[in-house]
Amino acid sequence: MPNIINDDGGAFTIALSTGEEVLVDRADFLKLPEFIKRGRWFINRDHAGRPYVYCNRGQQREGIQSRPACQSASRRKNPNTHAQCAPVARFIVGAAPRTQVRYRNGNRLDLRRANLHQA
């Protein structure tokens, strides 16, 4: 489950295990599917090193969550790499398959709805 470190009433600040912080509108977080709200959030970087917030969709076994497939392999090597991971921004905006999600302010850790749009 994400570690919510600040709730200012309008947005949550979520601390990741890497020390990075993610912003999410409170209303959007509460509408996310349970597997996203309860999953392990982490950063996955693309080939250019840009961070994206993902959630492990894997099942927990004995209280330990498996390592996300998308952290351990390159999508170019295996097209099914992201099968066990969910990009959180796509769920927030309800993006259809093959639709890009863009970040208005360029900060990919800012998942507030005002910063996200579909291209």
C-alpha cells in the first residue's frame, strides 16, 4: 500500500521506497481500483531515464509482494514485460489503449489531474 505522508485535503503526497514523492489528487486516489490503492508503487524509468509511476499488479504471497516484472526486464527484449505492472497515470485519466498520457508541467511524479492529459 502506498505510504501517504501528507494529506492537505486536496492532494496526497505519497513517499516511495526510493525517497521520491508522488502527488495525487485525493479524489482520484480514492477512485482508483483496489489493486492500485493496495499495490506497491515504484518508479520505472524509460530508455531515456525519465521516471514513470507504476504499481505492481502481482499477487501477494505470505505478506511479501513479488518483484514487478517491469523492473527486471526491458520491454524491447520481452513485449510482455509490463504485464504485471500498471502505470498509475493511465488509471487516473482513464486512458484507452494506445493513448499517450502527457504531463503538462513535465513532472512525471505529479499525478494530479490538472497535470495530466491524453494526447
